Amino acid sequence: MAVDAFGDLDLRECTRVRVVRREDGGFHPTAAAANARDITADAVAYTSNFENYPVAVASLAEGRRLLGNPSGVLERVRDPLGLMLALSRNGFATPLTRARAPHTATPGPRRWLLKPRRSGGGHGTSAWRPGHPVGRHQYLQERVAGMPGSITFLADGSRALAVGVSRQIVGDRAFGASGFRYCGSLVAGRGLFPAERMLLARAYAMAQTVTREFGLVGLNGIDFIARAGVPWPIEVNPRWSASMELLERRKETPLFLLHAEACAGRLPETGRSPLRGVTGKAVVFARRDVVLGDTRAWLRDPRVADIPRPGERILRGRPICTVFASGSSAAGCRRALASRAAAIYRTLEPAARGAA
């Protein structure tokens, strides 16, 4: 049984679905947790953005086995100041992170990002301008130049095992995104980042430290900015995250089985085998309000997922679907993803062309 904001066709193909969505198309974990109270189940798992609502996670876990990090862990690891303090104390390079605006009113060499404390996927992140207030539910983080990425790892509460590293696609207009919005991932055996060997070793050490410091269990991710072989941490995603379905396409042991085992304190002896080539996914966002036609044929295309229902109205800026592609290089894979996104737009937007 899934409690979900979209009720996509491919999700309905494999389970029963309850759709919990606000009038504006948004999703709130507290409402979803309340909706799930009468569902009889032995276990429960959550995805984004439950990590920002520990009370909702505690509600979900009542009378069930929780396959994921409990509310107390979430409260600590999702505190951006506490996370950076712990990593800095253990010798990692971290961006300056603060709850209040700098005292000086004159711009300095350091650039800042204004972020919501309940962050996810780059939503609500913007460049901070000196003199502007920092709200109670916001914080400032030093902007680090580099390439965005993420490490996925299994944790048993004290130890971590790396599963894979991905490069993120952020704010790419080919997919209807802008700014700091996450819109896809690339995974490969190698060649995604400069100075990759040093970067991966440091990212793995960071995963070990975060697991030990905060008691993480199951599958988790750390988003970072890669610069000169150093991963500058941005945030911890203490739950199933977007790049994991790419890592699972290696057709080995299902990642969710490994997740459940790790939540019970059992890690596999070794990581997963290396990838060949580059595999990618991209979230295709609506560039204008659209009303979908018959999308059932998309179910036959393995290159498309998160398939919306026929006749559904999708507002500008909301996700339409996810597309997949592969290539021999990161650039080639990204081009293939952009081509798939363009095909989606050609299908949906002709009637809207020329409209005021």
C-alpha cells in the first residue's frame, strides 16, 4: 500500500495507492501519516520529504516496524548547523553555515545561499543578498563552486558501506528546471568527477563519520559539491533518495532488501559491482500548464517512469514524469536525456503554442 501525492500509473500497476494531495498539488507528510493510520501493516518506510517532519515519522511508526531512521535521528541529522559542526570537528572541509545574517552590511568575497530548514531537491534555495533578513525557518550556507554530487550508502547504526556515487543535474532548462532545483542524476563506474579517486575516498569517510555520529540506519545519501577532489557536504538525506533507482538498475540484490537488512543491523560483506557506461535519469517539469492526453502507452516504454494519469492537469513547474537514458560518457547521457525530455514536450505542448 502506498500513500502518495500523485497516484502515477506505474505505481498503481504494482500496488494499491491512496492519493493525498493539497489543492495546489503539494504533499504534506503530516496529512499522509494521518491518512495511513488505519492501514494494517507490519512495516512502514518513507521517502522525501518525511525527513523534515520527525513527528509524522513517529506517527507512521506507531505499531509498525520502521524501515528507516527514527524521528530522534532525523531531528539531529537534519539540523544543518549541528551537521556541519560534527563534520568539521572530524576534519572535513565544510561550507560555513549560520542561522543569522552576517553583521557587516558591506558585501565581502564570500557568497551565501539562503535555504529553508525543511529543504529538499533545491526547493526554496536562492542567492542571499546582503541586508536581507534570514527567517526563523531559514539559514545561510556558504556557496561553494564545483560540481554537485551525492554518495549513497548503507548504514547499520555504527558502520557504513558505500553503494554508489552520482553526479546531480541541477537547474537544467532542458528539463524545465532553473536555479538550484534538482532535476536528475548520472551514475557510472568512473569518470563523473575530476580527481575522482580522492573524492570517493573522502566521501566514503564522510559517510562513515555521519553514520557513527548520528546513528543512521538503512539507505542514506549525502549531497556534496565536488571541488578539486574534495566533497563539500551540503546536507544528509537520511532516507531513500532519487539516485537509488539508477543504482538498482544493475539487477543485483534489490536495494530495498539491503535497506531492510541494514535497518536490522546487517550489512552485506561487500559493495555492489562496478557500473559500465553512464546511466541517467531526469525529472521533466512542466514549462507551462498542460492537460495530458492518454498516457497509458507510456507504460510500455521502459525509458519513462512516474507516469501521470490520463487527463491529469499539471501546473507549470510541477513534475510531469521521469525519463532514463544511457551513454558512453556523462555528456552523451545528458544529451540523450534532453532528447527524451524534448519528445515529452513535443507530445504535450503543441496545443499550447501561440497561446497568450
